[in-house]
Amino acid sequence: MTTDFLSQAAVVPGLPDGSKLLSQAFSVNKGVAPGIASTGEGFAVFQVTDIQPAHAPTFADYKSHILDDYREQNLPQLLAQKTNELALKAKSENDLAKAAKEVGATLKTSDLVSRQSQVPDVGALASAAPQLFDLSVGQLSAPINTGRSGIVAKIVDKQEPTSDEIAKNFDQTRESMLDQRREEAFAVFITALQDKYQKEGRIRMNVKAQSPSLLGGRGPI
């Protein structure tokens, strides 16, 4: 492949790590014999075909970058706007498929999923869209924004777990709930004990040491 002109700090398209390749490329002249550089997952054979002195880009050269930056900056707002538009149309027309076609959205149907499921374009339902499990069959969801996608869902089927499935998972669920309650109770116990000892003067807390330093960390000030 032939790249565009690259700076020494650029990312080489298609390579996991092009830093060594660029470092070597900037140390040789145009047209010299091909070199070899490690790319993180293997090796690349490269040759410098042209060199261009560093210069400020013209508007024509940088126009595409400006457009990309503008789209990226406005993407969250545009995504929310389109998702809200889809939700309003689907609700007013009571037809999600028709509304999706009108706004240019893609209609997809999933298999039966649980709260712990991972759904393409949505992610983990337990964190991204737990409200879906409160809906009835045929009901439309409010707009769901995952940050990467905007979604309006319609529940087409809903199945409650059978008694056998409940019995099968009972012990696991009980232990999980007990662990959670133990952690909560222990946290309450520690807090109450700490307050008691402080009031009795049996312990003293160094508040300054507990507070994060305002000047700590790395980086320029």
C-alpha cells in the first residue's frame, strides 16, 4: 500500500504500531533500498518514495479534516435528535417499521434475551437498557442512547421463567443476594463503629491525609 504524506507522530493505516517504521523512515533519504521495521504483530517492509518539507496546510488540504471534526463534534446531538424523531414517529403512527423507514433507521429483531444478555448495537441490557424489561408486549420504548447508537425498541414477545428455571437458579440467586446484604451490613457496622470510637476519643482520623492532594499526579501545571 502507498500512504499519504505522514508526520513522524502519525498513525500508519493498517498497522497496530507504526512508530518504529516512521522512526526509521525519517532517518533515510528518498528512494533508498527498502527497510524492515517491527509493527507490533509482525514486520513491514517499507520504502520512502517522496519527502515533503513540513508546512502549514492550505484550506483545500485540510477541508476534509475540518468536516470530519465537525461531524464528530455534532454526532451526539444529531444522534439524539434522530432517535427522538424515530420515537415520536413510531408512537404517533403506532408502526415502528414504517417510522424506521421514514427516518432512514435500520430495523432489527433479536432473539429472546435476558437482563444479562449482550445485544448488538445496544450492549449489556442490564446497564444500557434495563427499562425494556418493564414494558409489555407491543409497547414501544422511550429513546435509548448508548453513546454509540440511538435505539427505539418494541417488545414483540415476553416469556416469564418457568418454575423449573426458577428452582434451578434459586441457590445461585440466594447466595448472590446474601453476599450483597453481608457487604451492606458490614459497611454499616464499620461506619457505626468508627463513629462510636471517634465520639469516645478512642481513635482520631487524619482528615488531611484522607483528602486527595490538589498538587498530586503527573502532568503540566
